[in-house]
Amino acid sequence: MKKFLIVSICILIFCVGKSYGQFFYRAHNYLGIKGGYSIGMMTFYPNTNPYTQIVTDASSIYGYQFGLVYRNMSEEHVGILAEVNYVQKGWNEKKREGIVYSRKLNYLEVPIMTHISFGKKAVRFFLNIGPSVSYLMSENETLEQKDSKVPLNNYYGRDLDRKFDFAFCGGAGLEYNLHKQAFLLEGRYTLSLLNMFDDAEIGYSSSRNQAIGVTLTWLYDFH
């Protein structure tokens, strides 16, 4: 009886250990760099300024972005992604009256996102979603006016009322995982949740940053 109990306990310990080894997942920590292009836009609503009655045609502006990336995969398919990025945003305007206006905004951006990975093979699909906080480091503003009698929008030459911005980010892409290294191609959309200008003074109920980024990221797994 004692021998039977000893053998049974040994078998049970072996089976539990084997099952635990199959389900146990060692967390992976990645550190790397990223770079790519950004397409900035500004949402003005309404598009007609009630004070000047000037109709604007706000279009996108192109820029660059690059930064540092940290990824912690505490589970096999779910982890946390944190970045510190330099991102160029802003917008262009072309007016019917011959006014051409451009404003490029240079931000230091810190998104902290949930990273969800699909698949176990070398090529995997992933989603990123979460909030982002950014700070306006500098800006470049240009204005071309053919007719000096045409009134200008009252935010021309005016500093942004908020240098800090809070936004929501969502992205998707493909990852090529080589165990110790990983390469990620991602498209990401960022929508600001705060107005950049005081709506009571410029006459727009909404003035929010938008950005679309396409980036390539290299990560190294240092466990």
C-alpha cells in the first residue's frame, strides 16, 4: 500500500510539473527604437469663424517621428507598450482669398498602451490601444497673404492655449519575431481630447489635433 501511494504521488508530481511547464510563460521585456512618418491634421468645428466669416480649408501636413520603445509581455499575447516619441503634427490651410497658412507643431509624446498579439509564428498581427500625454516643444508658423485687406483668422500668430495635450491612440500592424529581436510595422491614429485654442476667443467650438503615423520599430528582447 505504501509503495502504491509513493508511486502514485510521484506520478502526480510528474504530471503536474509537466502541465505547469506547458502553461508557464516567462515574461519578456523588449527595448528598442522606432521611426517613421506622421500626417498631422487639425479639426476645426464649425469651419466658419462667426467673428470673421472666413471659410478655411484645413488640410494635412507631413512630418517625421522617432523615439524609444519599451514593451513588457507578461502574458503570451497581452502586454504593455510604453514609448517616448518626438512627433511632428499641425495643419495647412489654403483660402479662397489667396491666403496660404501652415503651422507645424513639434511634440514630445508619451503613449502608454495595451499591446495585444495574435499568433505564435514568426509573423504576427497586433493591436495597440491606450492614452497618450504630450507636450508642445516648439512650433513653426508660416503665412502668405496676397491681399492685405483680407481679414485673417484670429489664431494666426497666436500661441496655443494649451501646451499639454491628452489623446487617445489606436494602432495595428504586423510583427516579425525572431525570438531575441522583433520588427514591427504599424499604422496608428491619435485623436486629441483637448482643444488647442480657447473656443470662446477664436470662435471655434473644437480645435483638436489629429495624427496618423506609419512607423517601423526594432525591439531587442533582454528578458
